[in-house]
Amino acid sequence: MKNVLRVGTRTSPLALAQVREIEHALKAVAPPVKLEIVKMDTAGDLDKLTPISAMEGTDFFTREIDRALLNGKIDLAIHSAKDLPDVIPEGIVIAATTRSVDPYDVLVSRSGLKLRDLPKGARVGTSSERRKAQLLAFRPDLKLVDIRGTMGERLEKLVSERLDAIVIAGAGLIRLGLGGRITERISLDILKPHPLQGSLAVAVRAEDQELRNFLGKLDGQKTSIYVEAPAGRKRVLVTGTRSKPFESMGKILHVPMIEIKPPRGFKALDAEILGIDAYDAVLFTSRHAVHYFLDRLKLKLKTIEALRSKLIVAIGKTTAEALESFGLSPEYVPEDETAEGMAELLREFPVEGKRFLIPRSDLARDVLVDALRKRGAHVDPVTVYRNICPPIKKQDLERIDEIVFTSPSTVKNFMKVHGDIPERIKVWAIGPVTQAELATFKIRSEILKNVH
């Protein structure tokens, strides 16, 4: 086989990025092969007036390149797979179709608003009948404007055509390093993309069996050079207040989606502290509860000795470690590190008539409180800290391989800013409660264990 292969491609920046992607992928599966780029303008590039809807399924974007391939002027062609005609010309075969970089259609909004939040009658640019029909089914009030051109030209039309937003393929922006322009990946329930969106197709002459076999190594492979982790290390976005417990997972990007603050006032907390002798047990449901409660206890009573006579229960290992840093050891830690797990553990003990104090967050669930009260216990929950949403800068998720969510609040705050998570990203949840919160957004996740 030749050491230099002539590859036919369109002239746009995106088409050239696609060639670089295939060239990079080939280096990983075979001896170095140089690609000599042969640029061509297709009918679809020259005709700026015909609507894209009239071209779908035709060879409008491949005709000239296919002719050059059949005539031997080039050895292979690289196309966006969704641009392929419904009928491949005789004498040409598709040697490889790569995995999609990102199948989603995306919204790029001038104001940063998501699709559902755009003002009534908003002007939205798009280029296919498929997108138009589905967009209008979701938002019949939208004024859809037909747009043509390269990715750059379409982005410029946000201003030149006074559009509120445009809808385009996310994969194109990613390949051009413009993933940060994405305002929202539109849910598949709203906008179902072309089945080949984000994939590349490599075409060769049917008779060139050696080249077919060589390029076939890329079939079904993930080829993008823009989403692979550097040096084999995964890039992990951590959303909680700490990143150290996750450092072994890969290259960490720590962007807290939650901030911990003291309560707005200490009147209720101080009253509980001064009356601590009346309680039989103190239940700690987080390490933050430990620190905020015990720091205040030491401030008001100058000691934590009053707790040594109490039954102390910690919700999990991290909370137990926080107690031990104050010289206290919990008597019990449930295997199931949830409020439900604590409630189940305490079923083994007579609680009727007993008094329980639960220092907790302002957003804590009442699972434990309700379970104990039903059994006749006297339970006083007290807020010792607040969960607030800090200013969050939207992240370029194309540079992320995995995300770790540490609480339901981190999930909610992340989704407020990002709206969705690409399916290619692996999502981890710290515990079943956080996993359940992710499920409300239809995001699949796995529970990350043994982290504390």
C-alpha cells in the first residue's frame, strides 16, 4: 500500500478538522501513513440558496468528491456520515464509519437562555426540516429562520441576522474547539438527531481491497482527538466541596457546585447546646454537621465533654472520621450510609421516650426524624449549616470524561447551569440518594463506593 494517501475533502474548517481526526486515529492502529489533502468545493458548498431540506438524502455534499474517487484522483474520501447520499454510487464502498463524537443537536443562544426559556416568538436559526418540525412541536411560537454556511458563518448569523439562538450539531462545534459556545444540549425527547450525527464515513473504491482492510480498522471506533484524556488519564469533574478523596481517579477539575455556610442566626442552635444534658443521643448525618455543631459547642460550653455520655451515631465513615478529629468515637455507623440506613440501625434499640438531637443542613430530609417520631421518640432537628449554590461558571464538558456528584444539591445546581450531560460521560454518585436525584433528570449513574 502507498505511504502517501490522497484524501478528498470539502474545504470548510470542519471538513479539514475531520481529516486531521482520521489521520490521528490511523497513527494508533497502523504504521504511519501520510494523508495528502485534496480540497474540493461540492455543489452543496457553492449553492448557498437551496434549503438544506431539499438536499437531505442526496449527493449534494459528496458528488464531486465521489467522482474524483472513481476517477482515481484521490484514494479515499472523508465525509460527515450524515451527509452520505441514500444510495452510495456504484464502485464506492464505506470502509469505516466511526463512533459519534456527540450525537446531540445543540442550542447556541446569544443571551445564554436555554430552549424552554427563550422569549415568546424568539428567532431561531436552523437548517433542516427535521429540526424545524421537532422544534415547533416543542415550541410552536418560535420563528424559525433558515441558515446555511460553515459553522463559523452560522455562528456569525446570530448577530448579522439578529437571531436569538441557532440549533446545530454539537459534534461540529466540538471538532472545531468551540464546545464552550454550547448553551444547551437539547434533550433527545425534544430533538431526535440524525442517526449518524457526529460520525465520520471513510469511502474508498470497492476494488481497493487492501485499502478497505486498512481503513476498516477504524470502523466503529472512537476517533475524536478532542475528547480523549491526555496521557491515558481520565479527566474527572468533582462537584463537591472536596477533591482530595477522588485524586486517584485521574486528572481532577474541582468545580464546587455547593457552598457550605453557617446558619443565618444561632439562637435555635445555642438553645439546643445549652440544653444538651436533656438528650440521650446525638445523630450526625454529615461531616459538616460535626464541624459546625462541635465548633459552636466548644465556643459556648468551652468543652465537648457533655457529649461523652451520649449515644453518638454517625451516618458513615467520613462523618465518623470528622468526629474522631474532635476526640469522639461514634458507637454506631450503619453499613448503608444514608438516613434510611441510620433509621434501620436504630430499629434495634428501644427509642420510645428517648430524646434525640440531630444537627443537620437546612436542606436535610426528614426521613430519620419521621422514623424515630413514629416509634415514640422525641426528636429535635436543628440547622447548623446552610447549603447554598455558589456562582458557577459553565464548564466545557467536551474536556471531561467523568463527573462525580456528592449530594442531591450538587446535582440540582449543576443542572441549573448545564442542563444536560453528554451520554459519553460516565457519571458517579456518592450514595443512593444522590443517584436518585440524578435519575429525576434521566441521567444514568453508578454509585462510587469506598470514598471518604
